[in-house]
Amino acid sequence: MNALQPAMTAGGPLDWPDAIWVGEIDVAELERHGDAAIALAESAGYARARLLVRRGLRVLGFVDAPVADGEIDAASLRSEVIALDAGSDADDEPEPIATRSFTVVICTRDRPDQLRGALASVLRIEHPDLDVLVVDNASATTATRDLVATEFADPRVRLVEEPRPGLSQARNTGLLAARGEFVAFTDDDVIVDPQWLRALEAAATAPDVWCVSGLVPSGELRTPVQAFFDGRVSWSRNLRGRSYRLAEPPADLPMFPFSVGEYGTGANFAVHRERAIELGGFDTAFGVGTPTGGGEDLDFFTRVLFAGGALVMTPDALVWHRHRADLPALRVQARGYGTGLGAWLTRVATDPRMRSAALRRAPRAAVRLFAKGGGGLPSTVEATPAELALRREISRVGWIELAHVFRGPALYARQRRRGAGLIPAAERGAPHDSAQNHDEPPSGTPSDPGATPTSGSSLVGRAVRGAVANLARGGGHRGSPVAVAGVAGLLASAHLGSPAVQTLLIVIAVGIGPGMLVNALVPLRPATAAVVVPGIGLAIAMLLATLDSRLALGAGQAMLITGSATLVLAGCVIAVAPPPPRVRQARAPRPLRIPGLRRLRDWIEHHRRLGFRRRPSGAG
Amino acid sequence: MTTASMAAGVIRPRIRLGAELPLLLGAVVLLFAGLPTMRHASDSPFGLVAADGGASAAAMCGAIAAFVVSMRAHRELGAVLSVVVVVLVLRLPTVLATEVPVYSWTYKHLGVVDHLMQTGQAETGVDIYAGWPGFFAVAAAFATLTGVAPITVAHVFILLIQLAMLPAMFALFRAAGRTHRVAIVGMMFAALANWVGQDYFAPQSVAFLLAIVVLTLLLSSRRRPVLGWLSVPIFAAIVVTHQLTPYWLVAVTLALGVLGRIRPRGLGLVFGAIAFCWLMLNLDALSGHTLVGAADPVANAQPITAGAGSPGQTLTALLARGLSAVVIGVALLGAAMGLRRRRRRGAALTGLVLAFTSVALLFGQSYGGEAIYRVYLYAIPGCALLAAPLIERALRRRAPRGRLLPRLAGPVAILVGCGAGMTTLQVVDGAWFSNLVDADAVRIAQTAYADVPDDLMLLSPVDAGPGRMTADYVRFARADQLYDLSLAAWPGWLGQDFEGEAWRDELDGAVLFLDRPTYLVVTAQMFRAADYGGLFPPGALDRFRAAVDADPAWVVVSATSAATLYRFEPSEVLP
């Protein structure tokens, strides 16, 4: 056997003692090799190696082995591999089908050096019906165009330009310009496996499969930052291939359909082109290059499931990824992951259907989110003070990501206000042959920024429109009374005011809070709300007070604090949720004609406007 | 509104308060001007109306006239304000013309709240309140959290609960599909029909208010079933608060479900299950109060009448019966007219269910002789639903030019309305002086019994006044449930003329025999209540007090112009 090649060529110098050489080995080759040591190419300075073990197309798992003088011991490796092979539940290698056409879309922005490797690896794939689309997204230079024109003058390669920044925008452009039945997306910082498309195709046999994702192992573990990232993301080592359908929730995934870590990642997945376009493509509120910084893949995967499609994850479809090598780049990425996750959670919260499913899983999700925490870095050698400092810095990255989750909702709202959304319905029917090659400017550009986003389901569309309208109006007009009532309750529990002030606070907290919370979820007509809102508050207070008195708990104060805190939290959540659909009446009631109120309102509005326009004296 | 603006769909808001504005202002001024007179009015068996110099009657007429004028001129703002003023005329004196809350029963409830505030638990072991503590518990929690004394809350309670009933009734009408004009008429109808006086600091007041909210949600549930489910927690709060209201609601909900007027149609079963579970939890506390299926409906229908009655009470009772008959009669007329038209048949059936399901309570419960009042109280929303459209149509009708009779419709409506308003005023305030609690008596009740041993016996000639208003009542009642039984309730003592000395010897002998620390309280309210109810012959209580004053066995502990507290000293009687 020749020396094993690394999965990716080194992206820089090696100066970390715990660095791991990464490559792959086939079981058949190992069996033929005998007991002689196995040489590793480009392994100078590495003390350990991680080998992805596969048998033909099938990926069996990873084994770690010590490296000595650029070699690993074949006998010990074999014993580990045999154990891995025996423990694997992977069935026989699937038959290649190669009957479906594929378009591989790589979105890039001013990174020709990285794109070169990724593009070359894609073109090494042998597939009878393959074309490659490079989407040059808002590049500042012509480097990408030049690279494709000069080094990849292959008839299978086309280049389209998408001047609007954002990964989702670029992917939508690629999706609309693609020709293949399936469109495979990957990034420009990867090396794809030659069997990539074959594995994706083999997994997409069922007719309802709209999306197939694959494994994205770390192609380079040269720096502690890369090792940290590798340990933090699940998609680099998720070897569990399975199909996901909304109607068939897996018993072992309580978070399903929000088990996003199981679905793969945006660097390695393929979609059924027509289904994806019907779904509205990618939501341009998300993704690298936008304020939210990520989340577009999470959003797409969950939308596929909620729209009734099947999502298949197969570890056999391999794309090696080069993680960020230094701390600043990692921090940027962590921020993007955090805001992307927060934005996506907001998207879930604003979709009535997803929201109801998510609310049931919210406590568990919150625990998982915080349990993830800062993370750490494994070490096999004694660390120097400098390394310890680096480890501390790296650990903080996890908290950076967590903190940025809370920025997500506001950024998502901003994107919505700017008109971000899905591919407009009018453009979804655009014929695929309108796609341009790199000699012609693209005409079939996707989503109109001003278009109202819709996403296949009118319910989803309504929810998104509602969220936009709600936040555009200043946000949270339904949630804020709830939160204010909660704050009033918290203030009352502190017993700081006079009896009159305490009375006011309690009346606000009890008379408004619970009822407005219900009114936010089940909107009532004004006349009904005027009595039901305080009625609900009074009823809940009576029930709790009864419980307290019957059981002699003495927990009135604790109930007030807990209830008020709940109201504050719920009010904040509702503030970013869309207003519910208007109450529909079989017979529209005549408005109550108490004209004084309207006139008073008009008068206030009139003078408010006057006040805004008033110029300071002497301003001319 | 011009034709052009109508065509363009533009409705310009107008603040229009025509003739009703001076009428309303006049009514309010009269009311406030009369308050000092009401505060210091001399006792009258005919109630406050006869003693306040006509202020409340004039204010009521002004408000009613303003209402009629507003409704006929389609100025609904004036009509709404009129209803508010009517409620103020009827209930504001209970706040501003009194020093302490009216109604003796208010103080029994204050005692439960005080017990809850002091011990934190509802379990008194002496009365029915422990099983239904919702209202008391929330009142205690409110007082604890805000620092506002429960007696202060009780003082303003009647006015607040009546004002809160207005939007509740409005919402009920809107949920029933009535126009806002009919809803406003309904508010006025309910305000005038509600003479029952079940609106003081008591569980049924809040339970009834919440029941209106539940009915509002139920009537809205036909189009939105989720609102039916939303009523469940509110119903649950009623269940833990009051013994009677939930069963009325269960009956109404079952009936509306059968008629298909609510969704889900089986919600009455859910209500019933909740009420039944709570009943089972508190079955012990019910003994003697409710025997489901074993009650006597005829006896239940009788109002509480202890004494022979006074001319004032007789007049008030007659007016109450007449007013009730008119309310039910107009409601039945409205129902008949509604049932004639297919389109309105459903609404009429809903109104009938709401109005007359409460009659079933007479067959199901024995409620201390008050059941008939509750039956009428619960019938008011339904009667209003049936009657209001009729009245609104009558008020809406415009007089054709040149015809005298139709042009008299407005004045006739004002006259009829004023008649109804005056009747309600008399019925509501007829027992004013009987119900007026003396501040001195409250002070005694708050402080005098704190250090008295548990086996206290507290005597009074009449059961009127702030008895049981502190948590101490629990330990006294544990020792003897009837520790504060009044002399009027002693066998053979009702109607006693207190002539001679035999009764005094009997009284002293009985107290001596019992050998318990015994107090006697005599308040001015007891004289008024005795006179109003005709409990004793004229002058009997004066003789009683004179005899007690002369009896060395009764030592005065505290004496003011309105209340005297005596303590029995056995050493003065024993040789």
C-alpha cells in the first residue's frame, strides 16, 4: 500500500504538539497490506492520526492511532478497524444508480485559493450527468471569475454572479440556475469525496426525499482552535445514517423535528430542485454574509420536514471541511453560529405550527442550549502557560456563541424589515434553462427584496408577514402589556410603595397580566377582552389563593414573584411573535359609536404630529 | 353625516351631548349635594329616599331622562354615562354616606378574611366558608400584599362590583350578537332590575360577576370553540368561591349545549365534573345547608321574614315584587316576540335559558331561605337579554310629524323609566337604616373580645351589627356554634314586649346557669332593624335597654351614643 494521503493539504505551519493527522483508509486495503507499518504522507510533526475507515462507499467510523516517525502500526490499527467493522450496522454497499442528474453549487466570495481546491475535488467526481455552478457572491474583486475562466475551462463549469450579499441569496441564485434534478450544495473551504454524489444519490431513493445530507468530518486538526471546533459540532462525527419524516418521529430524538444536529450541515447536502424551489428556496434572512450570520441550513432542513418532505442523512456522503484555524476567525464564526441559531429560533417562534411543536420541547431545548456552555479542549500533553491561556480563550468562544443567540431575534427582525424572505412565488416557476453561464450576466436573479415572503404554506407566510408587521409597528404591542404587568407584580412583591401604589401594582399585575397573556394567544374582541382579561386574572388569583389557603402553604409571595417573572418572560417572547389572525365574525359587529373617544384620539394624534414637526425657535 | 360621506364610507366622529348633558350634570350635582343629608339623615322606616330630601330621587329621574333622550337621539355616549350615573345614584351612598360598610353579613365575611390573614389557612372548622375560600383567600392576599385594610375594601366594594357589572353586561350582550345600542339598554335594564342587594363584600358578588364573564365566553364559543375552553378556569374559580353559582352555570351550560348554542356542546359535563369533584371534597361542610334532591322548592321560594314587618318594609317588599314581576313580564314578552321570528329564535332560546334555568335551583338546594333571591339575581342577565331589544326598539321609534300620540313616546318613556328607577331606588334603599352599621359597634367588635375566653356568649336583642368581624370568632364558635345567637332567635322571645321583670329574671337565670363569660351588645342599628322588621312591639327595645341598665348584673363595659357593651357579673346576682 502506498503512503496514506492526508484528507486535505496543510493550510499552514504545524506548531501544536496535540495536532492530529487526518486521513482515510479502506478496510480492503488494510487487509491486503499485511503487518508492515503504514506510512502517512505529509505527517512530519504529528504524534497522532485520525483515520476515517470505510469499506468501499460505506463509512464505518473513525480510529485514532499513534504516529511514530511518520508511520502507524498496521497490526494495532487492524484490530481497531476489525472491531469497528464488526460493530458497524452498515449493510452492504449500495448499488450505484447514477440515473439522476446533479448540479453542484459552490457559493464563494473572494476566496479563490480555497475555491480552487474545492472545485478541483468536485470535478474529480465521475458522474454521467453533472454540472457545476460557481456562484460569485458580492465579490469585491474579479479573482473568482478569473480563476474559473482560466483554470476551470471545463464545459461542466458555469459561473453566475449574485451581487446581493448573503449565502442564502447566493444559494437561491444557484438553485434557480441549476439544471440537475438534484442540486448539491457545498462550500469553498472543503474537499469533496469522489464518491460524494454517488452516496447522496444512493440515499435519495425514496420518492418523498427532498433533501439528503452527508458527513462533514474535519479535514485538518492542525491547531487547537480546529480541535476545539471539531469537538463542538456534531456534524463532523455523526455516523448515524437515517431518514427523517415529520409523521415518523424517532423515539430516541425527543427534540425532533428540531434535532438540527442530526440533520447535517450546509457544507454537504443536496436538494430535489423542484421541491426546493416550491418550498421557496433558502430564507435570505439567514446565512453568512447577512447580519444573522447563519441558520439558513437549520431553517431549510426544518422547513423540508414541516412541508411534508423526507430528509435523509447519510454518513457515506463525505465532504472534508477545513475549520477555522485561528482564534479571531473562530470568534467570528461563533458569533455567526450564535446569531444564526437565535434568528432561527425566532423564526420557529413566529411560525404557529412550528411554535406549538417547539413550545412542547422548549424546556429540554433550553437545558441543552445552556449545557453546551463553553466547551473545552482535550489534551494529551502537559500544557504550557501560553497554551493554558489559549485554552481559556477557546473556552470563551462557546460562551460567545451562547451570548449571541440572544442577539438573533433582533437581527432576524431587522432582516425581515428589510424584506428578506424566500424566493417570491412569481419566480419559482422560472425555467431552469434560463440559467446563465459565466459568459453572460444572470437574468434570473432570485428573490425580490420587497416581496412578501411566503414559504409554501400560507400559515407560515401569514406568520412571517405578521411578525414583520408586528415588529415594524414598534414591536411587541401585545407582549409589552404582559411584560409590564409582570414587572408591576415584581415591584409589588418588594413591598416598596404605599398601599395606594401597591394596590395599583397588584391590580395591574393581576388584572392585566394573565388575561393579556391569554388575549395574546387567543385574541378577543375588545368588548369581550375588557371583561375577560381582568376576569382571567381574578380567576387565576382566586385559584392560587385557594390552593395556598387550603394547603396552608404560605406561598402567596412566592406565587406572586414566580407568576410575575413568568409574565415578564412570556411578554418578551410574545413581543417578537406575530399578531394572531384577526377574529373572524360571521356578522361583523357595528362599531361602538362613542365618538368622544375617537375624537380625543384624533386630537392627541394631531397634536403629537404637530409636536414632532415643531422647529426650535430661531431656526428660521 | 352627509350622504356623500356615507357613500364614501366615512363616519366622522362627533362629540355630541345634547339635552342629556345638563340632565346628567344636574343629576350628579344633586347626588353629591344630597350626600351630606344622607349621611346625617334621621331614621325612616321608608328608607333613604324618604330621608334625603329627595336628592337621590331627583338624581335618578335626571339620569333616566338623560338616558331616554340620548337613546332616542342616537347619542350612545350620553346613554352610557346615564347608566353610570344611575349606578352612582343607587350605590354611591354606600361609600360616601356611611362611615363603615353597610350590611351585617359583610362583617361575617371580614372575620373569615381576618382569620385567613392571621393563620394563612382557610380551615376554620366552624362554618361553610372553609370549603369555598376563593373570595376570602384572594381578599386576604390582596390585603396582605397591598396593606389596604379589608374593611376599606368592603366599604367601596358594592360600588365597584356594580360598576364592574356594566362592562360585563355589555360584553355579554355583544357576545350574544346584540347591537351596542341593545347592549346599552341591557346595561340599564340590569342595573335597574338588580334590587336584590347581593352585591356586598361576599363570595356571591364576585361569583356572579365571573359568571357573567363565563357566559360571555360561552356565547362567543359558538363561533370560536376555544373560548368555551377558556371559560373553564374562570368557572373553576367560581367553583372554589361560591356554593350555588356553579350549579346554575352547569345547568345553563348543559341547556345551551343541548340547544346547540355553545361549543363544545358537552362543556356542561366538564363544568359538572369540576363542580362535583369540589363538592365531594367539601361534603362535610355542607351538612345543613344543601341537600341535593331533598330540598323543598316551595319553602325555598319564601323570602326571609322573621318579624311582623313595618309599613316601610311592606311597601318595599311590594315594590320589589312588582318590579320583579315587571322584569320577568317584559322578558317573557321579549321572548315571545323573539320566538315568533325564526331568525331570532335562537337568541330568544338563549335568553330563556339564561333567565329561567335558575328556577331549578329551588328544587336542588336549600340555601338558608335566600334561594329565591339568588334565583332572581341569576335571572337578571337572561331577562335583560330578552327585554332589551324590545325596549331599544321602543326608544328608537321616531314620531311621525303631526301625530300627537307617537310624539308623546319620549315623555312617556321618561315617565316609565323614572317610575322604574324610583321603584328600584326605593327597593334598594328601603332597608337603608336597617342595614346601616354603626361605627361605634364596629369599634367594639374590633377590640372588645380579643382577651375574652373561648367560651364567650355574646347576647344581643337583634341579629344586626358587625358580629364575627375578627378572627377571634373562630375560637368562640369552636366552643359554641351559637355563641352569638340573638334574643330574637331564642324560642318564644321574638315579639317580646319586655314588660315587667319576669323576662329579665329568666335572662339572668339562663346566663347564670350557663356559667360562661357573657356579654350583651345593644346598638342603634338593632333598634332600626327591629323597627323595620317589626321584630318587637313599639317601645319594647327601649324597655329592654332600660331594664338592662337598671340591672346590677349587667355592667357597662363601653358606652357610646350608638352602641353599648355590657358584661354579665354573676356576683351581683348571687346572694
